[in-house]
Amino acid sequence: MYDNTHEENTLLGIDTKKRVLPAVMAGLLALNAASALAAESRTAPPPLVIVAGNVWDGLADKALGPMEILVRDGKIAAMGKTVEHPADAKVVELPDHTVTPGFIDTHVHITLRPQYEDALWNLSPAYKALLGVEALGILLNNGFTTVRDVCDTDMHGYTTMDLKRGVEQGLIVGPRLLVAPHLISTRGGHADGTPLLSADNLPWQNNLADGVDAIRQVVRQEASRGADWIKFGGTGGFSSPADDPAQVPYSQEEMNVLVSTARDLGLSVSPHAYGDEGIRRAVQAGVRAIEHGNMASVDTLKLMEQKGIYLVPTQMAVVRNARNADNDAFWTEGKPAYVRAKYRKYSRDIMESAKNLAQSKVKIAFGTDLGTNPFVNNNGAQEFSELVTNGVTPLRALKAGTSVAAEMLHQQNLGVLAVGKAADLVAMPGDPLRDIQATEHVDFVMKGGVIYKSNPPHSN
């Protein structure tokens, strides 16, 4: 356990413990910091040697002990008990720390905040972009060097794709960003925003598709805008007002067409799905992963094992809510009453499925669903602890947020510390394999060989 009363968290000089700035100010600060980094990155950085008190590489069954890591040109050039120290190398000393691969969150919503779930039509794409800039800075500061956004709240455009380009071009400080631009939905389904408006005011949305022809069209449209993944509403949800988590809006034929269309375009598919029938249909259709999956039966989990399908269980968002369904003190953040009513209805199923998942061999990939919960003062690394609380071993939880997540995302260069891999790594006091809460105290962050956080500094 940790006492973080005096802990300071800084990202490029920004005090993130005092994040009371509005999103606009946070965006400007991050953009200024990004400009400075972009200027530095135009010249090749000198090599860097990390001297770690302990290392876990993302794969081993236990920590590997003290180790040195040579970083050159954004990649890991050497690892061992000792490595070459080039004459011009910077040395970073991290005693009493464990160095691990940078964390990977495969399920975030950077343009969403819980207070805006019922007011998405009132926010401009520009403001949603500023929310995204703020979220990306927080995620990187907490040790997440890669994230996947799985539903843009811009229902006319492609704000998250623009944010991805901003990160890639050095305009924005943030993790590597992969994007499933929108959640393809039936009318009346989980991502239909029109029930939030009066019946005589029905605006156009770019993600609605009913029937196989419309589904093909929307999948192709998402691909044409640069989608990394395709996501669809395989069931209803908890936060949407007009459906139920057990409902299955798409037929087996429609899911089959959606997945095959995406596959023809070289894209993997991962549906939002809570209820068992929706999960089973998606599995039969050939998806690569299931988002949430929190009411999957034992038989469906076994089917996922057999087919090698990943599960992103987002337990800090879903299981925590189910556990507290009858706790009045927990429900004080202004979520609509229908959200709590649904969790009360399905809390027993959710808790049972979490237990069954921990006992299964399903490949778990780490995802927080942040955006439905706040980014500010809400470290996504709590998902590691939530997984362990629900019976997942610390090793399996850590792999979920590193090597397994990278594998699911087709990112062979990430998630593992090894020679030739990207130099995405984080460090934290203590040993997360012994105390999983150590993941919530990352004080060193490197992405692509660039140090984004070093507090306190241990370098010469």
C-alpha cells in the first residue's frame, strides 16, 4: 500500500495533481509542451541507459531483477545485467523501482465525460477535441503509452481520427492512439443519440445502420476515414437510455456481414456486448475481441477460449458499479437513474460472470472505459487492482495491460521489453507483481525513447 500524500505527478512541467484547469487551458498547455517536444525530436536524441532496480519484461512469470536497458533511436538496443554505456549516453538511475512495458488501455473514450453523456448534442466537435487533448495528457502521465479509443462522440465527423493525427505529428502530447472511430448501431441501439432529443428533432448520425446494405456502407465509410478497428453495438448498454444490456439489436446475418465486410478491408472487429446472446452471435460471426462481455455465461467463455477471442472486461467501470448497485453513497456523481436501475437488475449476473472469467483461460486485454468515468483524479491503472480484486492473478492482469493487449491490437512492436522493440516503458516504486497497486504510482514514462515524465529525476 502507498501513502501518496506528498506524491507529485508532473507531465512536462504540468502539475497534474492540481488539475482544476478547464479543458481549454489543459489543451493549450499540452499543445505548448508538444511544440517543444516536436522541436527537440527533429534532431536525433543521444542514446540513453536505464539502470533499473528491477525489470519485468511483459512475458516472464516473475520479475527479472536488476537490469540495464540501452535505448537508441526510439528502440531498445540492448538489455542485460550490464550494457554498453556510449560516451554521449544519458544515464537514468531507477533504484527501488520496477521497470515494465508501457501500459496499454484498449478501451477509452477520450472525447466523452460522464457529465456530458446526456448532452452530447450540445458540444461542438472543437470542444470534444479539447476534451481529447486533456484525456491524452492524463493517460500518458499515468503510464499509458498506447491507447485505443473505441467510440468518437462526434456523430457527424471524425474528431478522434484528427486527434490521432495530432499525436503522430507532434501537435499533441499523448499515447500512441489507435481508433475505432464510431460504434456502429441500429436505430434505437446503444449508440443512437436521437432518444436524447425530442421526437420532432432527429439529426443525422454517421454511425447508424439497419440492414446488411446499410451496414456495408457504414463499415466502408469508417475504413475510408482511416479506422484501425471496427466497433458495433452487439447488445444494448447501461448508459444508453433507450435499450437494455441483454437486448440484441443485430441479427446473426447482420453481424456476419459486418465482420466479413471489415475483414475484406483488413480490419478487425470488436463489439460492445454485455448480454450472453449478443456475445455468442458476435463470436460466431468471427470478431477478434469482445468489449465488456460482463454477462457472458460459462459456456460462452469456453467458446471464446476455443476460438482464441479476446475479452476486454472494463471491470473498473462495470463490475465496480454492479458491486455497489445498492450503495447510495456510491451513486452521487449525477448519473441518470436508469443507469443504476440497470445495474441493480443485472448485478448478480455481472458478479458471477467476473468470477467465471477469472477461472477461465480466456485471453484478457486491459480496458478501463474511461470517459464514462472521469479522467481527472481517476487513474486508469486502478483497472489492474479491480481485475485482481475479482480473482485475476497479478501476473495475468499485468500481461492484460502489456503483452496481451499489444497482441490483440496487432502491435508486435509494443507490450514487451526486448531488443528491437519500441522503447515504451514505465517505472514505479515497488514491485507490481507483489503489490498490484504499485501500477497506480508510475513516476517515470518513456514513449518511443522520449522521456515524458521523470519525477523525481534520477539522471546524469
